[in-house]
Amino acid sequence: MSETMYLIKNVKLYTGESIYPDGAVLTDGPSILYAGDVAKLTAPPLKGRKIEVIDGRGGICMPGLCSAHSHVAMTILRGVGGGLPLSEWLQRIFAIEALLTDDDICTGATLAIMEYLRCGVTCFADMYIRADGVLRAACEAKIRANACVGATSVSDVAENEALFHEFDGEGGLLRVYLGIHSEYATDKSVATLAAETALKLGTGMHVHVSETSEEVDACRRRHGGKSPVTYLCDLGIFDIPTIAAHCVHVDEGDMETLASHNVTVAHCPASNMKLSSGAALVAEMQERGVKVAIGTDGPASNNTLDMFREMRLAALLSSLSTKNPASLSAADAITMATVVGAQGAGFSDVGILRAGYTADLIIINGEAPFMATERDVVEDIVYVAAGGDVQMTMVGGQILYLNGKYTTIDTERAIYEARAVMSRLS
Ligand SMILES: [Zn+2]
């Protein structure tokens, strides 16, 4: 966490709640002291410290983005199984994943974190076959992250518990949830053990839920007509704070269950479209009170890690599937991609630029051509801006990415190591 005080000025500020055409943000260490109109900023107590000024050059300052569901190490598997449906795609993926070492996973995760930071992502929630490498990569990069093992066995749960003790709370940046891959890949005894372990540790859960119609049909056959949502709820999973990834095929009863329990749905529009899984009923879930965040999913089924594209796709897919262009507003898409995801990942003071909240924020380049005709900040963030327009990414009051340069990642080494893994696997 940073001890520096930064004053960001000369920006259009979107706090997640309000717009300030001439805004300013003042940070003190990891926290925000002030976010609002520059004219109302008063001199803070300096206690002998200097303030470093960041000139936003007319750009947009906004909360950092949070990907609520990912498998970051899968940068190494990008391009595998293009054109295959989920079940066949997974078989290809599982065969390669069996060859990955913990260091390979760390290498893949570091590469993904580089992409996330340059696209303005300050927080991600991850599930993978093993999570040690993901947590080590996040720890070194100083990005905010939540990780778990997508357990399919008792030993996976034990590994997840050990990781909780090693990493949860580290630097105020890391959370470790318990993970179960899914109803179809995790048997009842393992799922129950994971839930009991999460309860004991006072942490959350992360699970894939109702991604395809085939998954739901097979679950109903296996479990006396229960949908994956009902099955997991009956196991007590949803009494624990849970990230439920996808939830594409849910009925009214499922939505009621999701809304009345401590669940954050991670909507992954690009992955759902690429694998032909379907269009999640986001507007309908939200109307019924379900919390819905946005995730990139893994880079092997997206294939980018650009949350700007993901917000845009979420809004466009909702408009297309409901035939209502107002079904998911640009402001809603940003809320989903920031504060809802961060809270689902266990970070309660992240995702809004407000005094007392954590200084996780980004600046979109004021020299991007669209900024010359900028009329509606919120619409432009969702429908025009892209990851490549991000100029600065700050997490916990520390600048991690500025004008193409990373402050915590040795990029040459990261790329060299990723190439070495690729050549070994080929
Ligand atoms: Zn996934």
C-alpha cells in the first residue's frame, strides 16, 4: 500500500455516483480523502508530507474495473479449441491443464495481470485448478484479487484452505474464497466440505452455475429435478457469500433463490456468446433483486481481458435479447463492472470514488479522439472507450500502470517466461 498523497486534477470525474466536469481526487496512502469538484477541495493536513500532482490532461477519472469471474492463468491456453461448444472445449482445456506447473500458472497469471492493468482493471475474482501461482502473481503485482481453487476433490479443498491461511488479507489486497468448480465437476461430498470450510474460515465461495442448458438438464436428471441453483442452495452454499459465475439458464424460481441469498452473479457476455451458451437474463435478474456483476471469464473463452469491451457487450446483449435499448443502462453496466463485482469479491470499500473508500481508480486518456466530442461521460465509458485508452491505473493508492509503463512488473521477464512455457507446451 502506498504512503504517497496524490492529487489528481484536470479530469472529468465520474465517481460511480456523480459526474464533476472539473473534478479532483486527493488520496492519502491507500484511501481517498476527497473526490469531487476541484473548486471545493480544501487544503488537507500534510503532516510534513508533499502532495504529488497528477495532471489528468482532460481525461476521465473513474473507479477501477473489477472482473468478477476469471481464470487468469489461461492466457497460456488462449486460442485452444476455437469453435467448439463448452463440453468439447473443456476436454481440450483439461488435457493441457494437466501439464501445467505452479510456476506456469504464475507466469500465465502475471501476463493476464499486465493486460488487466493496462485495460484499467484493478480487481479480479479468479478460480483455477490450483491458485498458489495466481495469488503469488497478484501479490507481486500489487493488484487487488480474490482467488480460489475450483475444487473437484477433497485435496483441492485442503489446498484452498492452506492458501487462505497463507494469503487472505495480504497487503489489504488479497482475498481467498473456497471454490467448487461446478455441480457437474464436483461431487456432493466435496461441495459440502468446501462450504463447511468456508463457513469455518468466515470467507466466501465461487462456483460455475447454469452456464449451458445441457448442464441444467443433466443436473435435473441427477438430482431429482433440481436445477443447479436449487441443488447448490440446498447444500447451504448460498448461505455463504458466493460468486455464481454465468447463471445463463435460470428460471423464475432460481432468480428468487439467487435474490434472497448472499449471491453475486458474474455475467460473462463474451464467453457466453463465444461458446454459444446463451444470453443471461440480466435485466430480469436485476428487476427481481439479484446482484449481477460482470466478468471476463478466462482468456481462452473470451479471448480478451478488456472489461470496457465486456461492459459494452453486456449492454448490447441485453438490448438485443430484451428488444429494449433501456434494459441495461450505461450507468448500470459501470456499476456492475465496478462496485457490485468488488463487493462480491469481498472488498466492501472499493468501486466508488468517495472519501474513505480505497483509491482504486483509473484515468482514460484525454487525448483519445472521442474525447474531443465528449458529450455524455457515462455513455462514452461504456460504448466508446476501450482498454487501450487507459492512461493510468492505481490500486490502493499506488500507481501500477502509467503511460505504458508498469511499476511492479518486470515485463521483459514476464514475456520471456510466457514464451518459454508456450514453447514447452507445443
Ligand atoms: Zn469460468
